[in-house]
Amino acid sequence: MEWLVAGITALLGGIANGIDTAIGINKAHDDAQDQLAFIDDMYDLQKDKAEKDYAEAKRQAEKNAKLANQQADLTDLGQDIAERSVSNDFNTAIDNLYLSGAQDAWQWNNAAMQAGSSEGAALAGLAGSGVRAGSSLSDAVLMESATNEAQLQFAQDTKRRSDNNNLASVLNGLAGTQYNIMGERIGADVTRGNALDLLNSYEKGGYNYNIYQNQKEQMEKTYNYNRGKVEDIKKANSWDSWEAWAKLGTGILGGASAGYQTGANLYNMAYEAADYETGIPSLFKKKKNKGDLQGGALESYGGFFG
């Protein structure tokens, strides 16, 4: 009789656990399908965002490169104007120095002739008056002539030094302007080079292009890895797979085993309690030997077991 009770509970336990296992398999399958849909959607969204971000960054780079080239062109135009301006200023300064030198030469010649004429007239006047050479008047004329000559020489030396200083200043200004112009042109060329490098970085083989490709590769590998894991779960919980049937069988056997053990335990508990007065109708009464049942053992529920 023990095996009958245990068999019934084993059957019930196997059926119940089998149903729970089947429900769990279906739920795992449906959850895996939902996860696959989520993974696909997220991959599409991330891929679309990466493409848009790259396209926008490339567009912005092209815009910045265009502005940089325009700025470089404007710098070059400014240096062209500066070159023409400094050239004109330099030529004007040289012309002014030349004209000033020519004018000085005429003035110095006139001053020398006037001094010579004044000296000659003074000496002639002295000679006509009977003043002999070596007299104080004669010495005064010679001294005045020497003073005029010294003054003229000092004026010439001063003007030449002034002209030399002006020429040096003009040359220094020209050199400084040339240095600035060269620096500005180099800066413009560097700006163009940087703009070109920025554009090339978004072309095939460029730095930003390679970074973008690496980003896409990482996303694809992560996507394939996650999807593969979930697909394995889905496959393992599909009724087309032996694994699902194996889980169901294991669940049924596990439930039956547990049910059988529970039934056996219940039977033994009822059997052991059969000799005691509990106030509750006893299911079984012991015979002399354990395991045997009296005929019509259900004392309170007659006829259940015969």
C-alpha cells in the first residue's frame, strides 16, 4: 500500500513540476526573444547615433577648415598690402634722402663760394687800403674765413651723420616689417596646413576616420557577443531543441522523485500514528507486522482502500 500512496504523489509531483518546468522554459524563451529585440534596437540606435555624430563632426571640421583657409587668405592679402606699403615707404625715404643730399650739396657749394668770395673781397679791400699781410686786420679776415669753413664742415658732417642715422632707421624698419610679414605668412601657411590635416583626418586612413571605424567595430563585436549569448539561451529553451525536452524530463523526474518521497513519508507518518488516540480519525491501523493493513483499513472512511 505504501507504494500506491507514494506512486500517486509521485505522479502528481511529476505533473506539477513538469508544468512549472514547461512554463519556465516558455518564459525563458520569450524573455530571450525580448532581449534579442532589445539588443537589435539598441544596436541600431547606437549605430545611427555614431554615424550622425561622425557626419556632424566631419561637417563641422569642413566648416572650420574653410574658415581657417579664408583667414589665411585674408592674412596673405594683408601682407601683400603691407609689402607694397613698406616698399613705397622705403623708396620714398630713399628718395627724400637723395633729394636732401642733393640740396645739401648745392647749399654747401653756395656757402663755400660765398665764404671764398667774402674772404677775397675782404683781402682785396685790405690790400687796397695799404694794410700789409700779417697785420691784425689781415689775421682777422683769415680767422673769419677759417671759422666759416669750419662751420660749413661741421654742418656737412652733422647732416651726413643725420642722413646715415635716418637711412639706418629706414633699413631697420624695413627689416622689422619684413620679419613681421614673413611671420604672418608662415602663420597663414601653418593655418592652411592644420586645416588640411583636419580634413584629411576624416578621410579614409585618417585619425578620426580610424577612430570612427574602431568605434563601429567595438559596437559590432559587443552586439554579436551579446546576441550570441541570448540566442544560445533562446535555443536552449526552444521545443525544437533537445535541451528543452531534457529540462522538462528532468523537471518531471525531479517532481516525481520529490512526490514519491513525500508520499512515502506521509504513509509512514500515518502508519506510525495508527496506534495512537489523537481525536482525529485514524487512516490506518497496525497489524502485527509493519506494512500489513487490516481489511477495510479506512476505519473512518470505509471502502477507500479494500
